[in-house]
Amino acid sequence: MNIIDFLHKAKRGPQVILPKDAGLIISETGLNPTWKVIDAGSGSGFLAMILGNIGCKVFTYEIREDFYNIAKQNIKNSGMNNIKIYNKDITKGIKEKKVDLITLDMKGPERAIKNAYLALKPGGFIVVYSMHIEEVLNVLKELRKYNFHINILENIQREWQSFGDATRPKTHLAHTGFLTFARKNKIILTQ
Amino acid sequence: MNIIDFLHKAKRGPQVILPKDAGLIISETGLNPTWKVIDAGSGSGFLAMILGNIGCKVFTYEIREDFYNIAKQNIKNSGMNNIKIYNKDITKGIKEKKVDLITLDMKGPERAIKNAYLALKPGGFIVVYSMHIEEVLNVLKELRKYNFHINILENIQREWQSFGDATRPKTHLAHTGFLTFARKNKIILTQ
Amino acid sequence: MNIIDFLHKAKRGPQVILPKDAGLIISETGLNPTWKVIDAGSGSGFLAMILGNIGCKVFTYEIREDFYNIAKQNIKNSGMNNIKIYNKDITKGIKEKKVDLITLDMKGPERAIKNAYLALKPGGFIVVYSMHIEEVLNVLKELRKYNFHINILENIQREWQSFGDATRPKTHLAHTGFLTFARKNKIILTQ
Amino acid sequence: MNIIDFLHKAKRGPQVILPKDAGLIISETGLNPTWKVIDAGSGSGFLAMILGNIGCKVFTYEIREDFYNIAKQNIKNSGMNNIKIYNKDITKGIKEKKVDLITLDMKGPERAIKNAYLALKPGGFIVVYSMHIEEVLNVLKELRKYNFHINILENIQREWQSFGDATRPKTHLAHTGFLTFARKNKIILTQ
């Protein structure tokens, strides 16, 4: 089944990422099926499944047991066997090494940056998804302690409607959040 | 090499699609490595390579010989062997069958809709990329003759800049185009 | 009473223009209290009252008797005596001469362009408010027959919300319409 | 001379406010010719002149002597005699009383809020123009100490271009800043 059809029917617990933002993560990082990806928190598992749909190996961390159970069931129903879910707090440690991409959609993502930096390959990416601008500012402060190239994006997506000869942007359009991309520099300058 | 690093160095002939739009095509259609994709025109081959990077089989059509040569060389340099390029006019016919996705970024895309509709699987997608709103209107008129579910999107992407304690949207932000998604309905009602 | 407080309580019949768009009309044309302004259709009289609030003389045309009655009552309640309302079709003729600004928020505004052009001062403005892009294209076609400098704008306004330390754009934001500014050229080249 | 023509020729020192933002200040506050307005800093005097063009009495404060001289000359050239300019620091005190509107486009606007609050009429407005989001957050913190109704807006304006049958948003569009509207409540609750 097409992943978008599957997700329409999947159970939604916490708020889920929109395709426009998931697509940007894929295209801005250059994600491909050979990648090792870490995702925290799992939420309803939607981002893990959208990334897993590309074929890469996904490890998704969720601290809350209720969300973990929703996400686990959704992932099982998707039939994807390249996604591993943990009921764990990512700020306590990341087991995986040489990771290509770490997505953080969680409270206090700045607390996960140090572990994430260490787990990443040179050239690998952290992408932080933030609802509020203060969260962006907090995470920037932490990211700047490490050797990252940083890029902050927001996607303002407009859906147009067209009935016969009457075509216009829909009256309302959605903002969801800010995406902060931090790429671990490949070349570490030695002193 | 990461596809985004590769594309920064690849040769650019005609205008190339931005990652924000390529990402939206991937995430809104649910593209995965098992897909068969058609792309026209190739332009510099960037969209073909971004989609090919996901692992799917891509057939890309380019009518202009000069663009064909640029795209062919770029694809060769990428090392991807899942992309086949034709120096052909897609409006003259599509050889491939049971296609999952057809992307049209070309002049007069409405002329390719009939062939595209026939080549698509039920549930498959056409995505038309248009610079001008008149092109959107023209292609809508043609799409409505067939059994499609239609959705028109534009992504207004803002990049934010942050220096110390001074964070703001960059003064200028890019519009590129409109994306018209047309999904071939799975259930064809008989009368 | 402040006009914005008055308008919150005024009767609304047809859809009314938003302040962001009315403000743009004022600031892009340079409207001031000495101006003579024509407005069609009156709708609920909101734009006429927002412009009248600046102190200029406003003549507002409304073809529909039901809207005319709503607008007339609203204008009366506002206490402004610099607004004159007609229950007339502006496409049938404009009595006023040497007009500084003509705002058109009506069906088929292209039918009013010729009369509007003749009624305008050199350097005066037509501003057409359009919901749909096809209306913009139709009116552009007509405007190009005359000696106008043309500028098309849309305002995408975002309201931000802030509770304590959680500040972000509101989830939904409004599109209302397109504003086409056409300024009658001051210098008419003779051949 | 039309104010917009005048401003095109006026001398520009520091960055000037765009019409879209000035228009929003006018239409969101309900400004009219009877108003008493304070503006700080003057910058090149553009906002003072745009508001003065409506006919209200404007008092504009500029701390820097070089900007004061530019603004003073521009205001003199405009021929408007309803604008008074001071080479003064607004944070040191505001002489005017029962003010309808105070616009702050300056460094550290939070330092002017207390004086501004005291100078305002009940129902009057402060509008703060901020380039950076941190400035918005700082000013919000200060505004919340007083009895204000607060509204934060940003206008993302798109200019469209149209050549023959090719109409589209211009490739680049401008962000300028955030507008924070704070209205002094009319009804002061007593305890």
C-alpha cells in the first residue's frame, strides 16, 4: 500500500509532521536507502515510517509509553521491517554509531545535541523540528558549541483551489514549524 | 557522495528544480525505491537524479539535444545506473507501462497528459511543475478530461538567518513554481 | 469612535476587505484627505468607510439594492458625511471627474476600466481587488489597452501568537485576494 | 506632489519602512487626520511623512544627529507643516500627552514602553517595528507589564509579474520585519 494511503488510516496520537516538512528533510539532506537514521521522539511513528518508506534503516526513540505503544502498532501495521522502535529517552544515550541523519521532534531537543553530534558521521545531519521560535533559539545556542553548518528553514505551503474558472489560494494556509538543519562538518580543523 | 554535494558541482544548463519542490514530490506521492518513474523534460537531469537517489527506476525524456547532453553527462558522473535518458519528445509516446509517477517540467505539459494517463498505474501520480499561473490553468483544463484527483500546491520557503542574538527571515525569499498533483483514481466507475 | 471599533460592530453583508489590504491601498497610492475617491461595489461599505476615515471625499457605487441598503445604513451609523453612496451600476457611467483613486471590488471589473480611465486624473490610480487569479488575468488584458503603469501585489499576512515562552505563527493564516494597482500615466506621449 | 513620488526622490539614510508595513499601521490602528502621533526614531523621516500625509499631527524623535539632519531636510522638502522633529532620546521622556499612536522603530524599544504607556490615551496604540525575532520577544516581555491588548503581525508581500501570457510571483519577495501592536486598554480595572 502507498505510504500516504497507509498514513491516512494510521492511528494518530501526538501531532504528526506534515508531508511538506518530511519532504524537505529528505531532499535537503539527500537521504537515500543506504542511510542509518535516528528519530526522536517517535510520536505516532509517522516520520519514522515516511523515512523508512525510502528504505533506510530507522531507529526511533520514544520516552512516553503511551506514544511508544501507538507508534509500535502503526509500524507493525505498515509491514516495514527496517524500523526499530525503543521506549527510551534519547538524552540518556544513543547506541547507534556512524549515523547519517538524526531527526529531533521532542521537548528540549538541545539536551540531545551532544549525544547526537557524537553518533553522527562526518557530513551527517541533525534536523530539529520546532513549533516555537524560542525552541529554535535554544537549540541554536547548543548547536553552536559544535562543529556544524547550520541552516534554518520554514515552509509556508499554500494549497490552491480551482472550481471551473475560479482559481485561488485557499483562504487558510498552514504553518507547522521551523526546521533547523545542522550538518556535522566533514573536515575537523586541528589546531 | 551525498547527492546534494554532487548536485552542487553538477553542470547546470536550464533552470533546475529546488530541493523544497523535489522533496514535496517525494513526500506527497509516497515515492519509494520500488517505483517506476518517468520525468520530462530532463533539463540538467537534477530531478531525475534526486528521484533516482531514492533508488527507484527513472526514465527521463528530453527533446532538446543540448540539454540531453548536459543531463546525460551529469547522470553518468553521478554513477547512478537506475536512470535511463532518452533524447525524445514525450508527447510523441511513452513506452513504459504501469508507471508510478510521471513528472512534467516542460513547455505545454497539457500535450503529454493523455499519454501519461495511459502509462500510469491506477493510484499513480502526474506532477506538473509550472512557473506561470496560466500554465497551471491550461493543464487543469486537460487534467479534468480524465479520472484524476487533483491538488495544487506552492511552497513558499523562507530561510532564516541568525547571527548571535539577531534572528530573522532572510530579506528575500524564493518562489519557484506551482506543483499540480494529479492522482489517477484507483476505482474507475463503470456506468 | 475609532473606525476599527466601529467596523467590528457594523453589519456585514457581502465579504468585506481586510485591513491589511485596505492599508496597502492607502500606502501604495499615497491617499490623503484632499483626495476624491470612487469605490465600487460598496458591499457592506467597509472600504468606503476605511478610506472615508482618512478624510477624503468618497463616492461609492453599488448595483445590488440589498447591499446598497446595508452599506447606506452602516455609513449613516458611522457619522461620516464625506461619503456619498449610489445605488447604481458603475459600468453604466461615472459622473465624477478628476478622480484620484478608483477601487474596484466587483464582478467583471474589466467592464469598468474604460470609464474609470476617463474619470481619473493623470497620476491617479485604479486598484482592483480580485479573489481569483482568472479575474486578475482578465483585468490585466483590459488595463493593457490604456496608458497605465501596472503592479500586482498580494499580502500574505501572518499573525503570531505568544503565550509565555512559546511564540509562533498561528497555525492558519489568511489569503484574501490579489490587488492590481494601475496608475494612469502622467505623461501621455503624443505621436 | 503625491507622497509616494516625493519619497522616491527623498534622501535615504537608515533603512526605511516599506509601504506595506506603513499601510498596515494605518489600517490596523484606524489612524485619521485628527490624531496625535509620536514616532521614534525618525530615521530618514519616511514613516513620519507617510503618517503626516494623512493629516495628523506627528512628533518624531531621533537620537542621532546625522539621521535627525536627513529627516529634518526631507520633512522640510515635503512641505508638510504638521510634523515636528526633535533631536532627542525618546527613552528620556515624552512631552506630549493623550497621544493616539506611538510608533517605535529603534534599538531597544522596550526602554521606551513605560513612557509610551503613560503618554497614550486609553484606546491608543503602540506599534513596534522589529527586524529580529529576539527584539519581538524582548518587547513582549516589557509590554506584558502594562495593560495592553497585544497583536503580532508580519506581512509577507508578493509582487507578481505578468508579461503577455506569463504571470507569476516574482522570484524573490521581501521580508522586512515584525509589527507588534499593543493597544492600551480603555477600561482599567480597579482593584
